[in-house]
Amino acid sequence: MRNLSILVAAVAVLTMFSTVGMVYAQEEVVDRSALAWGLFYKMMTAAFIVGAIVQGILVYIIFKFKEKKVKARAEVSR
């Protein structure tokens, strides 16, 4: 009987602790600074990728359509 009363007392104490813990529990804390920096790094990664693609296209267009033998044309036109 003594063991049963100790067991009941232990269960009652644990129930009280869990109930009090739920009542006074804080909501999930959101660190806005960390979220902002995470978004910044994602957007900067996207910006660097888009910038590299645009720069590559410009270099391709410039080398594909550059004038060839500019000096020879300048001498012929004189």
C-alpha cells in the first residue's frame, strides 16, 4: 500500500509539473534578424547567379558579333 501511495503521489506531481509547464510555456520565439540574414543570403546567391548569366551572355554576344579585320577595312576605305 505504501508503494502505491508513493506511485500516486509521483504521478500527481508529474501531472502538476506538466500542467504548469504548459500553462506558462512561451510561444516559439522567432529571431527576425536571423530570418532577415537568411533571406539576404538567398537573394544574394540568386543575384550573383543572374548576374553571372547576364555577363556571360554579354561576353558571348560581344565576341560573336565583333568586327573582324578592322584595320584592313580602314585601309580599304581610304
